[in-house]
Amino acid sequence: MSAKKSKLLNKFRKFDRRNDEEDVLLEYASDLPGSIPGTLRIESDAKPSRIVLIDYSADRAERFENLTPEACAQYLDTQSVSWFDVSGFGSEEILNQLAEVFDLHPLLLEDVVNVPQRPKIEDYRDQLVVLLQMALLKPHGQGFWLEQVSFVVGKYYVLTVQEEPDLDCFDPVRDRIYQNKGIIRSRGTDYLVYTLWDAVIDGYFPVLEAYGDRLEILETEVVLSPSDRTLAEIYKIKRELLAIRRVVWPQREAINTLLRDGSPLIGEDVRVYLRDCYDHTVHLIDMVETYRELASSLMDVYLSVLSNKMNEIMKLLAIISTIFIPLTFIAGIYGMNFNTDASPWNMPELNAYWGYPICLGIMFVLATSLVYFFWRRGWFHSGSTIDRN
């Protein structure tokens, strides 16, 4: 196993310890009553803040790691595009210094750090702020992880802030910058924001495809061998799909707001690409709604299958009872033991030499006839009530 993959698995395990898989519904962050606006809530186990800069133009691309907030200031007004990637919320001092360097509003910094927030877009004078939820598929396709990522867009820079270092969906964008693929290095910050936003949206498709595969497996399991585990899995998938729906819908609204209202930091040519992002978001919503309806229908099928199996059991018990009712009737009559010496009407058969074998023979013939009759009508076949005569 590679070192990078091992590192990612450790991060997933850390996330699983902090978040119960059975409680996947996203609860947005809220301030404590009476708290000062702009208060930052830093978790005790948060990773130290780290700043990575990718500065590029049409003819070059450079990467700088572990920058200080003061060192970032010299790249804010250059003609090249500067992508500042901040990960980790464990250093409140560094975060406050970044807010001073980038002139971030205290309420903006609060939204960025106090996760999770509802996806949205806001315009702060010379800055455009986008808050999104990024979905990452867990190993073996079992569930997903939501992480907030925030974009602060300036004229010559893009500041991205996320909670966990080295755990995002931006590697394809970085490779395009390093290897000069496409037109990204010849465009401005607005195109960089588009590529990052598009990467976030595209990250949802593998997650939903994994849910499609799980639903197909459950569909077969529900029909052939339903169990309590099957019902629990269906319910879990419904809750997880609801969590995805709660973060995808606001992202569609954010893109629509930007397309409708516009921004001086987003060029008209880039808005065409954003319309493609909007279409992808609509496609995601359609997939989520389709899978949620499928999960609901699987739950209905599960209940129907259980009800059908119960009906089969009750039918079998009814058949057995029907067979034994006349036998019990005969045995009950001849079990009364009337005295034949007192009256000739008191069961003269009790004194017959072949009475017992004849009674057993009649009972056997009657039971066999009933079994044959029910078999001819198809009542012994599961799910069939068709008259075969």
C-alpha cells in the first residue's frame, strides 16, 4: 500500500471516529446563544493550519509550501494567478493573520472556520466568496465523507480553505496546472474558480454511482433473501441520500445566483462554463431523487415480500388445519366411548371386528384426497393460487 493511500485511509478512520455513520444527516453549524459575531470555534483535535501556494502564468507554474501569512501578501497583487490553499483549522492565530492579509470580514472568517455551513455565495466588495460541501467516496464504496471547502476570489488570487489537509478532489486541477494541460494557465482567477467548482461537483458522481450499485444489490437481496440487515441498509441509504440532497440543492442555488446576478470578478466567457456546472448539478439532483425513490420502493417491496411470505405461511397452516379438521372430527366422535349395551344407537361400530382398521382407512383416504385436491389447485406452490383443472 502506498504511503499516500495509507495516509488517506487513516484520515477516513479518524473521520469515522468523530462521526457516527448511522447519523449521517448534516447538521449545519450554529453559534451559541449570545456569542460575539465572528467567534471562531476551533476543535481540540483540529490539524495545524498549513498554507500552500501555487503561483502560475502562461509560461510557468511554481509551488510554495508552508508559507506564513506575511509571505502571502507579496503575491496578492501580482499579474500571475496565485492559488492559496489553506488546510487545517488548528491554528487560530494563523487564521486571524490570514484574515488581516486578505482583508476578510470577521463574519466571513466565521463561516469559513465554523463548519459545516450551508453552501452559499456572497459578494464582499472586491471579493467573491463561495462556500461548498465536497463529497469524497470512502474506501470500498461504503459511504462518503463531506468536507466544507471555501473559495475567496480576488482579482489576482484565489484562496481555498478546507478542514483536512491532503484530502480533497483538486488533484486533477493541480495536475492540469503543473503539466499545462488545457487553457487553465492562460486564463485568470475566474477560470480557476470554475475548475475547482467543477471538480467539487464531479466528485459527487462516483459517490452516487456507488449508491446505484448498492441499490442494485439490495434489489436482488430484497426479493430473494430479505432480512433485518436488508431493511437497516435501505434505511441507511435513504438517510445518506438525504444528506447529499441537502448539500447539492444549495449549490445549485449558488450557481444560479452567480449566473443571474453576475460579478465583476467572473467574466462573461467563464459564465458559459458555469452554466455547464449548473447542468451537472441538476443532473446530480435528478440522480439523488431517483435513488431516493428507488430506496423508498425497495422498502415497500421489502414489506410486500415479508407480507407475501407471511401469507404463504398462513396458507400452509390453513391447509394443514383443513386436512386435520375432518380427521379430528372422526376421532372426536369415536372417542366418546358410548356403551353399546345400553342402546343399539350408541355406536355399534365400537364392537365391529374390523372397526379400528376401517376407521383408520377412512381417515387416510380422506386426508390423501384433500392433499391431492389442494395439490391439483396449486396451493402447495409458492405464490400460486391458480386453478389447474
